[in-house]
Amino acid sequence: MDNKKGKILIICGPTASGKSELAVKCAELLNSEIISADALDVYRGLNVGTAKPTKNEMCGVKHHLLDIVAADKTFSVGDYKELARPIVDRLIEKGKIPVICGGTGFYINSIIYDLSYGNSVANLKAREKYMKLAEEKGKQAVFDVLSAVDPETAAKLHPNDLKRVVRALEIYESGTKKSDIKDQQIPVYDYAAFAVDYEREELYARIDKRVDRMLENGLVEEVDGLIKNGINIKNQSMQGIGYKEIYSYLNGYCTLNEAIAAIKLNTKHYAKRQITFFKRLQGLVWLKPDNIDVLAERIVKNL
């Protein structure tokens, strides 16, 4: 891979695989900083259910893109890319190796790749039309149009990711569907990517323990506080696993035990999807579980 903008380190993989702790150890060894790549970690007030690292767990390592958005706001992959890329570039300019840590694959891809969109030219007339539609009727209305004309592309996007939704519609109105174009993944950085490869049963056991720990640490109280502050199920932040289930419990739609069981099951399903996604990441090295210090030293030596 060509070294285009400098080296970056990616610590990724499924939930409950110890990414945060491993990333901190690597950042300490590299004297560098961490850029979070988890969709819910951007929200203020979502701490317990996201297993957001505490000050103690950060061990003095600077973390970026945590607690940057109010819980009632929307946040897209495009928003993330606009914030993350400049941080990566600044760290590289300082001679550091940025550490990207997280389980949201689209966020990670938005940093390391530029998509060509099949070299399709811009369609400014279509862009103006759909941006106006978004202003008048909301982002969902624009997404509904894409779902009707190119459902395959729509399935890969979020309604709040207006820029990409509109771009797909620009391509459609230029005479082809985005899903018919084979995007080239063009690396922007020379990156090294690692994930810890737990056996499925062990990973699921870790997930169960993690959910139990969240309940002990006050997940119900956290969601209740968000609700009292005006956050509801329509907000993007409340759609996260752990939050939507406890929201249902607090609104009388299920028992607490049913909510806990749903969190564990939904988290395991999400972990499976994460594994499938990251298996497509070029050059990703899957490491066997080991002592965190040993893994970190092994990773840094291979950079």
C-alpha cells in the first residue's frame, strides 16, 4: 500500500473484545492519541450503555470525538469524517501515529478510504432539488425516494446521512443506480489494522458480563435521566442497543428481565454483523486473545 498521508493504527472488531484497553496501551507505547470510532460515543450523556472509557481507563491518553454531540441531535458518517480526518492529519504532521479505536465500521472506512462513486460527475440540479426536499419535508423524505429507486443502496445508508443519500440520488438521476457502480476503495493513509479474535462462545460470555455490569453501573438510571431531559425513541441516540430496550422497559412495554435479555441478544447479533463487516477490511490482522500488554507490544513492533 502506498504511503500517501502517513501511518495510522486501527484497533477494531466486535463489541466486548477489549478494543478500548488495547488501544490505550498502544497509544501509550506510541506516545500518541486515540480517535474514537464508535457511533454512540459521540453523544453526551450516553456513558454507561456505551461502555465509554472513564478518565481512569484513559490512563492520561488524549481521546478525540467523545461527548461532542447533544443527545437530541443527529450525527452521520459524513459528519464524523469531517471531524476525524483533520485530527488524523494534525497528529501525523506532529510525527505521531494516530490510533483509531472503535466498532463502527463505516466510521473507520470513512477515514481510511475515499470512495470513487464510479467517477460519476456531480448533478447539481438533482442535488439542489433533494436538498430543498430535505428542508421542506425532512431527511426521511429524501431517504424514502432513494429507497424506492435504489433499495440496495438505501439499505447501506442511514436516513440521517443526507450527503450520501443525496449523492446516490444524483447518480440515479444521471442515468444509473449507485448500486450498479462498483466503488473502488482508495486508501488515503498507510494503515495497519488489528482485532482480537475471540471464540464465539467466549465473546458471547463477555457480552453477557458486560451487559450485567452496565445494569450494575446504572444503565436504567442513565436512560431515565435522558428521558427526563426530553430524549425519546425518535432521537437517533436512543436507537442504540441498550438504550432502546431500557426505554421500552421504562415506558411499560416489557419487564426489566425481558429488556436485559433483549440487550444481550441484540448485542450478540450486532457483534456478528461487526465481525462480518471487518472481515472485509483490507489487511486486517486477527490476533488470538492474550495479555493486553503483550498484544500491544506485538502490534507496535509490527508497525
